Amino acid sequence: MTVDPPIRDAATMIVLRDRQTKPSVLMGQRGKSAAFMPGKFVFPGGAVDPNDAAVPTRPMAEICQTRLADRSAISPQAIATAAIRELFEETGQVLGHPAPWSAPPQGWRGFAATGHIPNSAALQFFFRAVTPAGSPRRFDARFLLTDAADLVTDPDDFSGAEDELSHLQWVPLAQAREFDLPFITQVVLAELKAHLPHAGPPESVPFFANDDERLLVHRLGGASPL
């Protein structure tokens, strides 16, 4: 009998560029030998680290914090800063606010060396999904949305990226289906297209729980469950 791996808390960053003209999102390709989603084009993201909860940051909007705390044992701050850390590690892009940071924890020293603390205020909680059973790895992933205009780095410079993602690029929403995407990423992109005319946080956040046969999709902080 196969036992499913434990579900790990994770954070994923959706960076949206040229929202009003030719919207695109920042994506990269996972290695073909990766254990999780090999060869797929994905948003930057990964598991939350213990140190993420103690990192100084400009706070998210209250409505986003409330929704992140719903049915969750991990702090909204940890999720938000994890997404910013993963963005930095996997793309070299900095979503930060200029501030001195004298003693950053392990995993954050490179980010601190840029002269910034994370800017969680630029984030909106947008989507949440748990990896279905049967996968070699399972994550409770929170997708956070930000605008490329809030990056303090050149959005076309990926020279500071680590090697976890290749072919980093801005994928036009109109052409995204031409890429090899995970199913849940396709769902997120469909939600994003519908959300483009709205500047603020979404009316509610879809939550693909994948742990309840009776009710697969919930809505956090808004409409009744689907």
C-alpha cells in the first residue's frame, strides 16, 4: 500500500506585467528529471521555511491576511515572505522595500544584501490548492499576486537566479496554453484573465482542497462554496 507524503505548506508568486496592454506572467520550466512536475512551466514558488515567519516585512492588506489565516495553521506573514524569497531565489527578482537589515536568518542573507526587506504590502492572496493524492510530493500552495511595477529590479534581468527553473520568461496570457502547464496552473491563469479588469483583491479566493470528496472547491472570504 502506497502512503501519500505529508502535505507541506508552500507559497507561489504570480508576477503580472503590462496588465492593461499585453498582460504576461513570469514563469520558468522545471527540470525534466525533477520529482515534482518535471518539465512543466510554472510560477516561482516552493515550500515555506521555518525562518520565513520571523522575517521583517511590510504587511499585506488585512483582507488578504484574514483569508490566508482561514483553515490554516501557518501565519500569513510566513506565507507572504516565503513567496518573496522563492521569487528571489528562482528568478533573481526583488520585491522589497529599502531598509537596513543587520542580522538576516539563514536563507535570507542574499536578499538582505540587496538592501531591502520583503514588501508583502504589494501582494494579494489570489488562489490556493492542495496537490491531489498520489503525487510524489504534496503541497498546500497559496498563490500570491503582485505587479511587475512593484519589483525593484530590472524585470528582464534573471542573472541572479538559481538554477531550479530554466527558460525564465514573461509568458503572454494570450499564448500561455501553448506551454506545457500543470492543470492547476491552467486554472489559475483562467482566474487571472477574469480578474484583470479589477485592481484590488479578488472578491473571493478559490481553494482546491483535494481532501474532501463531497466538496472539492471552497471559496475563502467571499461567496458560498461551489
